[in-house]
Amino acid sequence: MLKLNRFIIYDGIPPEGEGESIEVIWNYPHDENENEQKNVAGICYALLEFSKTFNHIDICDYIKTKRHEICVLVLHNEIYMAIFIESTNGYSRKVLRSLLETFRTTFTLFWDYPKRDENGKVSRQTCNFIRSAFSLMFDSIKWEKVVFFNLWNSNYQKILNSEESIEVTSFIQRTLESNSKIQHVALIKDQKIIISSFPQEITRSLQFCMIHKYKYLYPHQLSSKDDDQSLVWVVGISKTHEGQLQVFTPIMHINNMEYTLLILRIGSIRIILSTNTHTLNSNKDIQSFSKSIKKFIKPVMRILEPIKVPDVEIPHIKISTIPHQDVPILEYQQKNIRPSMRQSAEINIIRAQSWALSFDTTSKIAFPGVGSFFTVSMHSRRHDYVNLYHSEEKIIKSLRKCQDCFNF
């Protein structure tokens, strides 16, 4: 679990007036002294400007201090995000960069690109959007799930066999053909991507929102009294506290076009749709959508079996990446890992990934890690894996058991 110390969003274009400070648009923790916020923003700006002395093309995006790791990324239009975590080891650069990229994609997906006014300052509307969006994001994030999701800039995706692939591809085609208003379709099961016709970065952002239940998309809770065969609206139609149906269809910005987001659930499968704006205008529209989606999803439900985890009794975590088009697929499984073990496990995983990625070709590393974990990491240009085995026994016994269980 990342130990978040600070998150700040600031204007990267300093004011020209004498004595004026850099504008801080949003800051966490929220109750911090305003002068302290401006000092931090000024330090970030100064360090980035100093780094340009050595390299004008690749802007510095990572700073390691004695007690912190800092990662910086442009949100858009010279507006910067900087995340600070408490750390003394310096292994989290890749994870932090990936996390900031997910924040950026999620913001521009639902809130559009930041804009400046005629005086060159960040517009008031953009400032309000940033404050609303990031406040909701930070209220929603489950920090214990951040590290795994952002490893290797990968997609957390279910690998389909040929029969499954044919069925889900057919579902996508039939859904798009059945209604001209539907533009994109994605299926997510047990938080894993099954298939998606959205752009890659949008798919990843939507999955992020599903995993963390981004509060912007869930203004009201739907009734949970349904069985595995009931089609439930998650985003699109919701019930108010008074029990009345309410249309809520967030706008998404994809490739300079506006779309409406709709999400339905049946069993453990979530169906994500983008449609032309103002699609659901009446009960007739709602019933038409529900009927067609339910008919097409039935064959998919029958064929998608629960994800099976190998029966390994020892406490372990197994993570691997598999090449897939432009973005690798992340496979993750764990067994008998208690919540108290998570922080130690993350430290070992981040350390193993950092060491592995420092090699250009192929490497295999095994080491006794933090918290009685024994860690094995393998890296090549096409594949990565990290296995963690938890044991209070001597290291040599742990190594032997790792070899027996994971066949490395």
C-alpha cells in the first residue's frame, strides 16, 4: 500500500507580477496551510526548470529525496500533477507514473481538457472541474489496489480460449449491429477485462473507475435485491432515496467526440457501453436497451467459467505479464495472503519490478524479501513474472518450496 504524503496540482506557468506565487489548483491533504502548498508548488516548478538545463526534450518526471519519492506529470496545457509518497528505497517510479497517467486519462475522459482564459490563466471553470474530479477520485480510491493495477502499464485482463473468444466477439458485433446509437462496448468480469472496442487507454480508465467505484459515476445506489439472471442498471438509470427512477448518463470525451456512458450488470459481468448523447429519453428507450442486451449476453454468461486459481496451500502471490498487441495483459492471483501481509508484499513486488526493468535483455532474480516473503522475479523483452512465497521457515526451504510450487 503506497504511503501517500501529498498530491498537488498546480499551474506550471508562473505569474509575471512581482511577489506573486504559483497558483495551486488542488492539494491533498486538504487542510494544509496555503503558504506551505505554494512553497511545495514552487519547489516542484524550480526543480523541473533546473532539469531543463540538462535536457530540453525529456522533462524530469521523477525526484528521489531522503524520505520521499516524487513523480510529476503534465495534466494538460502546462498544468502539472505531482504525487509524493513516503519511501526510502526509490523503487516506485514506474508505478507512480502509471498511476498519474490513469488519473490524467480519467479526468480528460469525463471532464474534458483543461483550458485557459484570455489572460493565459487557468480558467475558473477548469479549476472547479479539477477540484470536483480529483476530490471524488481521492474519496473513491482503494489504495491497497493501486500498486497491482499499475504494474508494467498493463491491462488487468482475462485470457480467453478460442471458444470464449468467438462467443464474446460475436456479442460485441451483435450489440453494435442491433442499435446504431451504440458506439463502443466492453465486458468486465470479476474486475478483469474480457473484451473491449474502446481505445486501450479508455478501457483502462473505465476499469480503474469500476475497481474503485469512482463516486462521480454512482450518485445513487441501486437496489441489491437481484439474482444472477437479473439485468441491473449500474450507470444510466438509478433510484433516488425516495425510490424514484432517475436518468443519469455521464458524458465521455473520446477522440474529440462526446458520448454517453451506460453500464449494466448481470451476475458478475459488467457491460459498458458508449452511445450517442441523449440516448435514454423515455421508458421505451430503457426497455429496448435492456431487452436487446440481455438477449445477447446470455450465451456469454454460459460460456465464461469462474476464474480458476491453482490449489496451492502456501500463502503466495503470482503476477505475470503476457504480450498482447500494444499493451501487455497482467495476470494476478493470490491465496492465503492476509491484509497484514499486503504492505510487505507490495514492497517486494515493486522492488522486484524495479530490478527486473533495469536489465535490457533477460534476467532472473531470487531474494529473501521484507516480511518473511521469498521473491522470485523473471524479466525478458516479452514477458515478466513475480512470485512471492510467504514462510517463517529458513530461506533454503522457502526456495525449494517455491521451485516445487511454481516450477521455476
